Amino acid sequence: MVGKMKAYREMTKQELEQEVVALKAEYKKFQDMELSLNMARGKPCMEQLDLSMGMMDALYSGADLSCEDGTDCRNYGVLTGIREAKELIGAMMENKPENIIIYGNSSLNVMYDTVSRAYTHGVMGSTPWCRLPRVRFLCPVPGYDRHFAITEYFGIDMIPVPMTPEGPNMDLVEQLVANDDTIKGIWCVPKYSNPQGYSYSDDTVRRFARLKPAARDFRIFWDNAYGIHHLYDDNQDYLIEILEECRKAGNPDMVYKFASTSKITFPGSGIAAIATSRNNLEDIETQLSRQTIGHDKVNQLRHVRFFKDLEGMKAHMRKHADVIRPKFEAIEETLEANLDGLGIGEWTKPKGGYFISFDSMEGCAKRIVDRAKKAGVTMTGAGATWPYGKDPHDSNIRIAPTYPPLDDIRLAAQLFTVCVRLVSAEKLLEEVKEAC
């Protein structure tokens, strides 16, 4: 733990040199531990996965695998998902069952399909994106690397838009969307955003709903991945519902809303969904009917029998929170104890989701992540939270606390702060020497 120290930028050359020597010795102690810890991805830990094991008993060989309407879930059919699953996921997403399609296990897969369909066949009769000379997407930054990977794969140009604690910079979003018909979409993680844990304000959501895009096939890709992923019972973010706001604003077709149970039950065996307008659903169903006869209805039924209703899901998520909340708090406490007041880093304190966002001094993130890796802690690559993996400031680092055990998290957080301090002191020392 750092005692009361002056900010690094206030240190003399001699003080910085002494700090570097002391920190290198401390760093060497971590290297000698031969650690092998991984905080690279936002994966549930084993204790979280164990919470859903009862779902394996929800169905068994003697169980009735029929839906309330008589559908035999073992057989073909029901393209858009069984009614019970639509009601359950609709309650979670705050949307009507008739506005939902239930897919397989991954919302990322649904988002990829949605971009691919627009690319090859267009959106509701518009020109397919592949036939246009240029297609562009807005990307709030820092943001979700797998979103950016999809648009990059299709050769879609990505335009960074700065994030704020209220959501994306809406002045810039409104200006860009209104004046450029090559802009066809924007990626959004509106609640407990990846990686900062921010939730869009009511004003931001309403401004999204009132957008006046130059492109009639512009769509908001609203990935509400963390809609019920709260860390605290008594301190939660609230997000107003985007489809209803778009309907009231006269833009009912402008949003594709995505969600899944990937970090609620089993990431490899959950169920995903899209909620959108009837017009969009008809467009999607045309493609879907050629792609599949129907997704896994047995798994849909399993989820319904296990949770029963939204209250069952919320009770389940409180158990998740009990597992991961101490990990978030351990990292926040370590950052505050070791870095507060030094002027070499800032970090978010989310109320939910899966990540903490850390901003180092400019030009330090890659070196910090590299230092951590060489001492045995693997983190998400610096730059991953920007399109093309290129953070122009080389400052943002995504911290993923959920997967490692709590004791490992405490150790990794201590090492991380040593790396932040060492790299920062070295950089400032370099600047001092260059100035001499």
C-alpha cells in the first residue's frame, strides 16, 4: 500500500529515480512468484456457472417436453422461438413477446447475422451495403472489441465517438448521422457499458430515439448485454426502454435490440434474442426461414422451467452479484489505496456489468499491460477497446475481475498498480531527461 505521496508530476528527477528503483525491486518480487493469472476476458467463474447447475435437472427423460400450446420441443418447427421463452426473455428485455425472436446461445452471433444480412441483402428493401461505395459505423470509445471486430470483418469503416458518463457524445452522434448517409449504424452497450460500466442517461436514450438519420437504413445496434447484471440491490442504474421511445418519436424501425442469458446461465448454452419492430422482424424472418427450421427449443424450455419468470431470474442474478461483487470491490480498493492522488490513472466504479475501465497516462497502456504479462498476469490487450485495436492515446485498459478467484484478484490488482506506477514513473523520468 502506498503511503501519503506527492503526485508523480510534482516529483523531482531524483525522486523519480528513487521511485523507479524501489518499484523495480517490488516488481521483481512478483516475477519471482511465477504467477499465471488471467484477467483478459469477461468470463463467469466456476462459482457462477455452478449457480445454474439446477437447470440440468429442469428437464429429464421422463419430463413433459411440450409447450403450453402443445408444441413438442423435441421436433422441428417454431422458427422464432416458443411462446414461453419469448415471455421470459421479453420480461427481461422489457419488450412484448410479439416483438422478439429467440435464437441460439449467442447474441454476438445474432449481431453478426444482422450485419451480414444488411451487407448482402440490405435493410427492408434498401440497397445492400456490399453494393455501396462506402459504409460507415459509429463506435463509442472505449467500447466492446467484438463489436468492432464484426464491422471490421465486413470492411465497414468505423468512426470513434467519445463516451461520457451519460453515454456517447450525442452532439457528435446527431451531427454525423444527420449529415452523412454512408453512416448505417452505431454500436451501443447502453447499460453498464463495456468497459466503463456507464449507463446511458434518460436524455441520451431519448436523443437516440429522436435521431434524424440521412440514411433510411440506419440502425442502432442496442446490445443490452447487462440489463439485469447489477452488483448491488440498493444501488442500481435504470435504463429507459429504447423501442418504446423510438415508437413515440416516430422512428419505430430504427433499433435492433439484443440480449442473451450468456452471463446468466451457461455462456456456451444460453439463449439469445433480438427485439425490434414488426417491420424489422418480417425482414429478419425472411432470411431466418432460409437459415434454419428453428433453434434449440429444448434449451428454451429448460430455461423457462428453471427460472419460471423474471423474478426467478432476478433472484438468480443476486447470487451472481454475491460472487463477483467482492472482486470488483477488491480491485477498486487496491486502486484507491495504491494510486489515488498520484495523478497517473483514473478508473470507473461501475454498479453492474463485467468490467472496470482504467485510463493511464497517455502513452503508457501498452507498456503497463506488457509489464503485467511478463510478471504472470494476462490482461485484455491495450487498444482492444478502440476500432482496429488502435487507441490513439494508448491509455485505456479494460480490467475483467470476474473469472479469477478472489485471492488471485487481490494479488493481480496489487501487481497491476505496481506496473502502473513503474511505467508512469519511467515515462515521466524520460520526459524530465529529454527536457534537460
